Amino acid sequence: MFSQLVGVGSHSLRTISRVRSWGLTTKGLTKNSLKPSKSIWESINFAIVSLPALVGFLVFACWSNTAIAQIIPDETLGAEASLVTPNADIKGIPGDRIDGGAIRNNNIFHSFREFNISEGQRVYFNNPEGIINIIGRVTGANPSNILGVLGVNGNANLFLINPNGIIFGRNARLDVGGSFVVSTANALQFGNQGFFSATNPETPSLLTVNPSAFLFNQIATNTSIQNNSVASAGFDLAGFRAFGLRVPNGRSLLLVGGNISMDGGNLNAFDGRVELGGLASPGTVGLQGDSSNFRLNFVGDAARADVSLTNGARVFVDGNAGGSIIVNAQNLDILENSALFAGIGQALGSVNAQAGDVTLNATGAIRFEQSSGIENLVARNATGNGGDIIISSGSLSLNNSVLNTSMNGQGNAGSILLRASDSILITGNRTGISTGVGSRGVGKGGDIDISASSLSIKDGAQLQSAIFLGDTSAGQGNAGNVNIDVTGAVTIDGLKQRPTGIYSLVSRGGRGKGGNITISASSFSLTNGANVFANTNGQGDAGTIQINATDFVNISGASATRGDSSEISTRTTSPNRGGDIIINTRSFRVSDGALVNARTDGDGNGGNITVNAGRVEAINGGQLLSTASGRGDAGQIKVNANDRVTVNGIDATLSDRVARYAQSGQTRGILNLGNASGFYVLSQGLGRAGNIEVNSPKVQLDNTGRLTADSVSGDGGNIKLAVGDVLLLRRGSFISATAGTAGTTGGDGGNIDIKTNFIVTVPSENSDITANAFEGSGGKVNITAQSIFGIKPLSRQELQTLLGTDDPEEIDPSKLLSNDITAISQKNPSLSGQVTLNTPEVDPSQGLIELPADIVDVAGLVNQNLCVAASEGSEFIVTGRGGLPPSPREVLNPDAAWEDWRIVEQQVLPKTISITSNNQLNKQDRESAKIVEAQGWIVSADGTVILTAEPAVATPQGTWLSPQGC
């Protein structure tokens, strides 16, 4: 947990031991520390001065003058100029007191040319009676270095303005009775009355109202506020040590730059308000509030400055009611174990307590890295409602960092709201965004709302809305929801040993409903073993998962290190119902062993899976599962695709992943049902299998693709397919609604209802449709189609005959290579089901003849007398050797044999014969003319020889040519 990391960091800060200059004690300056001891003065001889004594005197004198000279009032206030009184008694300890100043109503103004506090020095502003605000400006050209104690001798608010920068050292400390505001602004505005300027100093006239704004009109180069303070600051309201700059409980601590940096420094305003922010170009920052608390208002388009917290920097506002933290910046870095803490502290709060929010606003980038983050908690044994974490930025990245709004006491947890105009990147195996009810908490978990142009979660990062489990107990209350709205892509990628994903959980022993997960994007990808879970292991319903993607949803692969699949899951192990999974997209794919799983392992029923898409693909072992392994029933799977549904292929990596998972010692288990792609609604326990409904113009099952509604002990489920065009089954695919197996007392087979134009299978590929039962009654298969190709019903008796066995365990159509439709009882012949094939009233096969299947020896059809063979026409037909199948109901065979019996040699007639064909005959004459052997010939006047069917009457001219037959 992130709190454990923070504890380590805080402990290291508490044990810091610093070497203080000039031999000062850890309790601060002693009364005599501003002058040499008596022994030093007595050792000085005005006539003869020893060198060591002289050197010691000069060193002290230079230090003393420097300390006093570091605070130099200017002359801009005239007679009301500030006065520095050294060695004043302040709270019983000597210190430097600042008196004088220009009093205007409830305000007092001070002006300095230099304002610095040395390490170990104590400087206090005097607080005249009736003064609410003490305002100090620095008009010189140097930054202010606050290395010691800066305080107010009273309860007034303190404002310190230096346009050249302000630096708080490691041992800097505040001792103020009101709020503290430090700024690098040029001027402080007082409503309509005027300004108190550090760059154009004038004597204030009627500045009697509260300050209203900071004016930045002359931005100095590299101007910044730096806080590095880790000085001891007492104890917080829960009794823990505090370090760094601190204001009284319930007051405000504001740093208004220029750039703001905290290098290991801390800020504390328990039950109060801390604000960090500034401008990098001319502009105005509004200041609002009352006599005790202030808040900033960033208005206009002025460029903001940068803010950074590094090297274990911390901000604390937690307490009884919990304060607020606000950061406004161009770019914000929270790095190297740095953190912001709000909420209600341990054993604090009340029934009506409401913690404040942590709000980060950046026009550029916000980065959390290296065990950094934000906690806005209701701590253990505390009472009240937690505050929110609100982040708005151009881009946001979390790397091994945490955002947490959990409830560990009594009350409701706060929510986490992330808004980015560009991308959000959440990465690292120690990264978590978490809201929920802790192990001893009672109340409602907060929500996680994310809006961005793109969202990437990877390498072990997690989003959680949960009812958590502790060492001895779990929380009570409903988990919050996770809502993601992204205009571009959402990608969740695994790879690391720790699971990556989004989780809504009710842990074992917890009481309450799981939260819902809703993701809207242009595309959604879940890869390499990443997860989206809405599970309950306690008492309460699991949440719903809904994914809306205008382009595509892709769920693929498995973890390379853990072996478990990429998975979207709603799961219950309780008497309560599992959650639903709803996916709406243009193109949906689950592949390479990935799962969409609505599962019940208890007495409750599993949730439903609904996919609405243009195209749906389950390939290479991708599976949609609704399974039951307890007493509950499996849920439903409904797929609506307006283009096509494809279920194809196996996951070749499954066996290796199972072995690797077992070797890793993990206990959750590989949840894939074999390696085949498919839609599965199975009961592996005592409950009933679910139902499958598919609506699509085309459905293709290939390479062992499956639609399965089987049950081990209960009844098989129902499968309903409405396929507008073609249902194609290839290569060992099957549709099954089977009940029972050998060794179980299974129920009755389910029902399969198919409506389509065509069902097409390829012979001898063992693709089956079954509604069998092992001991119970077979189910019903009802098929309505224009035509069914390559698959036919088999009775139990036919199946038994073909298999050559009456062993019930062997009477299985999958043991035949043929494509079969069965609805039988394997064990009891009298309990067979029913197969009904509905064909149209108008049978398109009418008028067609079934050709003989016998192979004809075409050699016997070839005759030397062509005229005899062709006497009935001019065609030559060969049957039985390829071409069309014997029956019009059978599919075309692409492997038909063909043998060439044509005579390729052409007989050459003697050159003395000239035969002229009659090209003037019309088509009808040519088709009806009979071919007969010539009986004679005649010679025309031009010498043309004409063969005749009858003997010629004319006298032949010669006998040199014998009559020729046809």
C-alpha cells in the first residue's frame, strides 16, 4: 500500500540530524547567543591584544552585524518606516522584533530593502492590537533567504512579498498565529482602493480593506519560491510528528510565485488550506477570503508558472475535518517519494465531518513518479466523509505512484476525478488509483472518473474501486464506479508480474455491491494478460462492465510472465448474482487465448454477456464464457452482428501457459475452457447451462470453432441462431447443447434452433450439431433453411451402427468423420430427442433429377463410326467422373476426376476431293438435319463433287474415285 511507502519516507524525515552553525542547540538560540561569553570579553587587553582573541572578536562582530543587517527597512514609508529591535524578549526567548509600520485600519504595512533571516535567527513582526493583516514588501533587488524562524507576535495574518524570490532553508520555521501568504508578485491589490507595490513603492493611503489580488506586471528572470524546510513543527492532530513550515490548525498557507519548488521541504496546515501556484507572464491572481483564511483565484489567460515537489517533499492538511490542497501551474512535477496528504486523521473527525479536496490544475503536464502521489483518506477509527482528488491538466502521467481516497473508518470515501485535454499514462507495477472501503471501514466507496483524449494503463498499474480485505476483516459498503470517457484510444497492456487493469471488487468477507465499470472510447485494447474485473467474493452483487467503442474492441493474448489470459470478467463466489458484460462497437475481436468471462463459482447465477457489433471474431482460442461451477446457473451470451460472426482456430500456447502458471505457484488458475475458440455457456457444477443467441447475416465456425451450451449435472442450455444468409461449419467445428458426461447424472439435452438460408459443411470434416444427453433425454434440434449441404441427421441406431459399438461412452458423433446432426440419449435409446428439418413449401430441387453415381467406362462409348454415335444429335455426355454431384443437395466437389477421351488425330481426305459445306442453312435446319451415309455422288458443271444420300441418276464421268462413306 502507498501509505506504507509514505510511512517509510516520513520516518526518514523524523530522524534527520542537522549540524547547526555557531554551536546552537536544537532548541534554538539561547539568551546569550547574540553576544560573546563573558570570558571572551575579559580576555581582551586594550593595550596588548592576543591574535587568537582578536580573530575571535572579529569573527563574532562580523556575524552579529550581518545577522542584524540582513533585515534592512527602506525609506518608502517615511515616518512610518519599519524598525528592527534586536534581542527583544519574544515568548521568553531573545529574538529580533519588527516594530513600526504604517497602520491602516486593520492592516499594517512594512517595507524593506533587504529581508533575510539567518539560520538560528528568530525574527517576529509585532502585532499591535486590532491588526488583522501584517503586510511586508521587499523593494531591493535580492531574493529573501529565510533560514531561521519567521513569526508574528500575535494572531494576525502575515503577507511577505518579494518580486526577486523567497527561499526557505532546511531549518526554516514559521511561528505565526494566523495565515501565512508569501508571493513574488509585484504588488498586492486592495479592492478599488489601490496597491501596495514592491516595484513602485509608495506610501499606502486608504488601503484599509483586505487584500484582493496579486499583480504580476514585471516578471523577473528565474524568480521563484523555494521551500526546503524540514524543521521540527510539533505534532499533528493525530499525535504524529510534523516537520517543515506550519501555520495554526485551520489556517491558510499560500505560496504564490513565479515558479515554486519544494526540494524535500514540508508544508503543514492541518484542517486548513495549502495553495501553490503562480504566473510566468503579466497577469493577476485573485485573493479571496475572510479575516482568517484565504484562497487564490487564477483568472485570465496569463501563462502559469511551474510547480515541483521533489526528494520527499510533503504537504499535509489532514485533521478533524480535513483541509484542502490546491495547486495551479503550467507544469507540475511530484517526484521522488513526494506526496500530498488530506483527509480525516486517525481516530479523529465526527459524524458531520467533511474532508476537503486535493485539486491540481495544470495547463501543461502533471507528472507523478518514483513512489509519489496523493492520499485523501478517512483513517482507521476516524469518522466523517473523505474528500475528492481532482486533477485537470493538459497531460497526466503516473509512474510507480498512487492516488488514494479510501475509507478506513466510518463514512463515505471521496472520489478521484482525472481530466486531461491530451493523454493520461498510468504505468508501473507500484502504480495504483484506488478508492474504496478499507478492511475496517463502513461506508460507500468513491468513484473514479477519467476523461482524456487517450488513456494508457500498463506494466502492472491498476485502477481499483473496492471493498478491501484486511488481516482480520473486510469492509462494509458499496464500492464506487469507474467511469472512463476518452475521445481516442484506451489501451490496457499487461507484461509485468503484477496484474494490470481496472478492478471493481468486493473482497472475501466484505458486504456490499461491487461498482460498475463503464468505458467509452473510439477504440479499446486489452492485451498481454491485462484485466478488467467486476467481481464479488463477499456478500453483494457484482458490478456491470460496459464498453462502448466507436471503432473497435480488441482483447488478445496472455501475460508472458504469469501465463494468465487477457480477460474481461464479472465473477461471483457468493449467493449473489454476477455482473453483466456489455460491449458495443463496430468491430469486436477476442483472440489468442483471451477471455470475456461472466462466471459464478457460488450459489448465485452468473452474469450475461451481450456483444453488439458490426463484425464479431473469436479467433485463435479467443472465448466468450458464461460459466457456473457452483449451484448457480450460468448466464446468457447474446451476439448481434450486422456483418458477420467468425469463430475460428485454437490457442497453441495454452498448454505452455498452464505449465508456467502452475510453476509460478499462483492460485487463481487458468480459466480458459480448452484451446478452441468459441462461445460457451457451461455449467460445471449443479446449475443449469446458460443460453446462446446469435443474430447475424453470416456465421462461420472453422478449425474447431464452437458454440457450446453444455452442462455436467444440470440441463443443457439453449442455442438460437438467426443467420440471414449462410451458416458455415468447417474442419471439426460444432454446435452443442449437451447434458451430462460419463460418471455424472446429467440432465436433459438442450435445444438448438437455427433459422438461415443455407447451412453449408464440407464432407468428411467432422462438423456436428448435437443436442445430446448422456443419461437424460436428448434435446431438440429445429432447423429452418432453404438448403442444407453436407450434413444430415443421424439416429442413435444409425450412429451405433456406423461406430460399431453399443457402449454409451463411445456413441459420440464426434468419433465419425461425417458431419452429423444428433439429439440422442447416449445411455437410453428410448429417450432420444427430436431433429426437425424445415424446408420451404416450394422445393427448388423439383424438376431436377438425381444422376447415377456409378462410374461409366467411357471407352465403350467411343465408336469408329462417328455418325452412329451422333445420329441422335451433336452432343457427347459423360457421367460419373466429376462435374456436378449426383444430387442437387450435395456440395460441389473440387477434386472431381476427368479423363480425356477425345481423338486428337484428324483423318486427311485425298486432295482430289473438295467438300463444300452449306453455310446458308439456318440454325433450325442444322439442328434437325439427320446425318446418313452417302449413297452416291454427282459432279456439277463447274467440276464440284457432291455426295448424295440416294444413288445418282446421272451417268458417272469416270471410275477413278470410289464412293466414300461417312
